[in-house]
Amino acid sequence: MSTTKRVYFYLVYFITLGMFSSGVGILLGVIFNVVFRQPPVVGAESFSKGMLSLGLAMLVIGGVLWFLFWRAIQRNVAGDPAEIGSGIRKFFLNLILVVSALMGLSAAVGFLKWLMAGARLNEFPSTGLATLIVTGVIWYYYWRLGEGEGQPSPEARTLRRWYVYILSGWGLVALAVGLVQLVNAAVLQLPVWGAIISRPFWGSSVQGNIGWILMGGWLGVFTGFAWRRGIRTPPSARYISIFWP
């Protein structure tokens, strides 16, 4: 397959995957609204005909295009080491891993905030939970695909390392920013300022900071630990983080 053809197929495939997964996420969000939010009033936020129709359209159209382009791509690969190890293929596959992992972690933070806020059903994060499920399935599928194919070229190994570096860096930045904001919120609550604190400490902002600290620390610290062990091939680090293939 020529370079131009690879770029075309994988770019369109990436777009159709996003459309298909968004449709699934929208439908799951509608279902979760109906099941978990109380009271489930038809026509209100818990059930939207507009969102339902949009999700179905994206699911059907995106799903068909995704399947057709993925089948065409896999036919061209067909066990060919040159195609499996091509830089363009590995770039897009690792891009899917990065995007799905970061979106999933962001959704996980929102779900943690809901739990810390008291887990009230009328505030159930339907969209966040749907995003977490969809991105988790996508990430796992392409992680398993990458594990089965391996990294048979220098370009493939370089791109896999960049995937790990990006996730590790994102995790460490999220951890640091969350800690700074949490300490800042705590200092502002100290009684030494001589003013009445109008806002309680345990609010949405602090809960979000704790969520980012947990998710960012889980990702960044464990990937950093793997680096310190001198791991050159990412698959050996799977035992310490599910986001490390």
C-alpha cells in the first residue's frame, strides 16, 4: 500500500471510529439517564428524542463506514510485516490509544467527583460513565491488537515509546496541577486571614482536584516507576498499570 493510500485509509478510519464511538456513547448516556436518574421524565433531560436520534444516526452510519474501512485496511495488512510495522499504521493506532486513554481518565475523574459529592442519583454522570465504558473498550481492543502485532520496525517502536511518554507526562502534569490547586484551596481556608470563609472547603473544585490527583498519580507514577526499572519494551510493564501495554 502506498503512503498516500495509507494516510487516506487510516485518516478516514480514525474519523469514522470517532463517529461510531460517539453514537454508542450518546445512546448509552440516554439509557443511563432513564435507568439511574430519578424521576425518569420523558421529554426532560433524562430522555431526549433529539439525542436518541442523533446517537442512532451516528451509530449506524459511523458503524458501517468504520467496519468497511477497517476490513479494507486489515485485508491490505494480511500478515504483511511491512504493513504491520509501517509508521503510518502505528501512528494512528497509538493515536487511538492516547485519545481513548485520556478521554477515559477524564471521564473517570468526573465519576469520582460524583461519588465524593454524595452519589446522588439526580446528578448521575450518565455521559461520563458512557464515555468511560466506550473509551475503555476501544483502548482495550487496540491494545490487544498492538500486542498481537508487536513492534516489528524501528518506527513502530519509537511511536510506542512516544505513546508511553505522552501518557506518563500527562499523568505527572495532572498530578502536579491537582496538588497545587488542592494546597491552594486548603491555604485559603486557614483561619489566619481574619475573614469569614464564604465557601466550604469540600466543594466541586476540591473534589475535582482529588480526582485528578488520583488518576494522574496512578498513571504518571507507575509509568515513571517502569522507566526507572529500565524497561525498554512497554509490554513488560503491563503488570503495574492497565494503561501501559
